[in-house]
Amino acid sequence: MRLQQTVVYLFVSVLAFGTMVTLVARADADERAARLDASMRTTAEAAAALVYFERNRLELAELAADPVASGRPQVVVYRGTPPVRRVFATKRPGVRVADSELLPLAADAVGESTEARGTAVAEDGGERRLLATPFYDNGGEVAGAVVVVGDPAAVAAGRNRLLAALVLGGAGLLLVASVSSYLLTRRSTRVLRDALRRQHRLAGGAERSLRTVVVELRRSALAALSDPARRDALPARTVVVCAQLDFTIDDIMLSSRLDAGTYRLVRKPVRLDVLVTRIATSLGAGEVDLATRPCTVVVDEALVEHAVRHLVVNALRHGRPRVDVEVHGDGRVSVSDRGQGVGREVTAALYYGVARTASPGVGRGLSMCLWAARLHGGTFTVAGRSGGGTVCTLHLQPEAAGTAEPPVDRPVGAAVAGQ
């Protein structure tokens, strides 16, 4: 995709640049031709002014001594009415044009008593521009014409230098633009790629969570079908599982909003000990040892509830037979188990604050805890428990505030101890 976008950008840029160069070249050619014509007209008028009659004799001495009739461009003077004859020509012109090419234009200028333009082939085979202007005798009658030969080669040389500068400069700019486009496209597609990966992982985690609840519901139904004595317990169990399913859906939606950076805290005073007691009572079923102290914190209740519930559920799942849950008076919640502990990849991910389901080994539960800690200005730590197991501590500062900004890959205040 990056290569395709870069190629498309380069193609459009080359097309636009080619169009621009063509327009500039045409405009420059027209301007240079107009300047050449103006220069030829000035030369012809100056030469005609230096041609005069003295006692009916044509005087050309001043013209011959003037720089206007030396070198380039070639100046030729023709006298008489058609047929005209040459009476003066530049001695050392850059390129000569034969009289056979100049006479018709001079005859036109004399015959029409006006300026005439045309082209001719010089002795070197190149095309030259011609301009003829009439001059007059003392009686005001047309006495002949001055023909000036212009050299378009100088115009072409200047145009070629301009085109070369445009092409070389444009090629450099296109190269820089192409590299910049590739780098920008690479950066933008990386963001898209990461977003798609997070979406896929979130979908995978959601599938596992929902499938777990569905499997539990199916197991209860199959058990009731196979054992009539257990059918009376099915409705109550179904209600419990449906409540679990409802919470799972809320949890998935909350995770997606956190990961997308669209979640905003709704902070209010919450009795942390009461909240944790309610969670432990609904999940523990006699397997949780609960110790609490009265504690009020200003937090987002929904986010904290999801985070603590995940801690207790993970501990019950991986750290049985007993789980210790303690609420301290300073806004800390500690959950201890007697399991195998967590791997180094998990502690590394927690240390660098990667609060995303995309992190290896960091499921939605630990990610939720990292989010809760960060958004409330607190910390989340994972440490080894004396005697085996893991201690997870979520510290919520009572007066913390925050918004759901995406995390960065750096510690978020979580001092993680190794296993």
C-alpha cells in the first residue's frame, strides 16, 4: 500500500510538473520571440534613420560607422521600387542570408509602404526571422527598405537553458517529494496497521470472553437435561450467567473505548471498601478472604469496578484455593493469590505501561487495571508473594483526575517487581 500510494503520488506529481514545464516553455518562447521582434524593429528603425539623401544622393556613411550596422544582427539596405537592389550590407555578420531570400520581403515593404515580416533560410541551413521597414527620400516618397535578419538561435539557447534548469530542479524536487511521501505514507499506514491489530486482538479477546459465557450457559443446560434433579436450579443459574454475559459485553465496550482514546472519566466520591466488598461477595463464593478499611475515593466507579473485578476473577482462576483481597485506607486495593505467578513478558509489559490488549500476555483485565491507574493518577503494581503466588495492587489517589488519552511506551508509575 505504501509503495502504491507513493507511485500514484509520483505519477500525479510528474504529470503536474510536465504540464507546468510545457506551459512555462511556451510562455518563455513567446516572450523571447516578442523581445527578438522588438529588438529587430528597434534596429531597423535606427538603421532607417541613419539613411538619408544629400542632393538626391543616398548617404550611407553614418550607417556604416554606426554599431547598429556591424556584426549581429545582419542589416541590409535595398534602394528603389521593385525591382530593388542592394546598396549596403553588414560587413561581418554572424550568418549571411542570400539576397534571393531578402529581396521579396524588401519589395513587399517598399510596395506596401509598411513594415513586413518573414522568414528565410541562412547559409548555415538554419531558419532566420526577417523584418523589413521602408525609408523615404527628401520628398516623402518611399526610396527603399532596410532589412534586419534576426537569429532565433539565441532565443532557442536561452530557452534550452531554462528548460534544463527546470528539469534538473524539478527532478530534485520530485525525488525529495517522493521520499517524503513514502515516509509520511509509511507513518500513516503504521497507525492504521496498529489500529487494525488492536481491533483484531480486541475482537479475539471479545470472542473468548463471550464464548466462555456461552459455554457455561450450555453446560448448565446440558446438565439439567441429563439430570432431572438439577432442572430446578437451571433458571437461577441462567440468570447468573446472563448477568455475567451482560457484564462481559459492557467490559468489551469499555475496553474498546479506552483503547480508542474516547473514554472520559465520570468522577464522583465512591466508598472503595463498599465497592470491593460487593465485587468480592458476588465472585468469591467462600473462596475470598476479605479485609477492608473505610476509604472514600473520587474516581470513575464503572472503570474501577471493572478493574477490581478482573483482578479478583484472575486470582480465582489462576491462584486458588484461597484469594486475599484487602482495601487499605489510602485508596489501595490488593489482591493476593497462591498460584504460579505471572511471566516476565507480562511484568515487562506492565513496567513500560503498555495498557493495551495488544501486549503479549497482558489480557483485558491487566490492561483495564493499567488504564484505571493511569487515568486516576495512581499506580498498578504486580509483585511476587512471599510463599508463592502474586500480589496485584491498584492504588487510586482520592483526589486524582484524568482523561482517557492513549498510553505511551514508558512507565506510568507502576513499580513492577520481578518474579
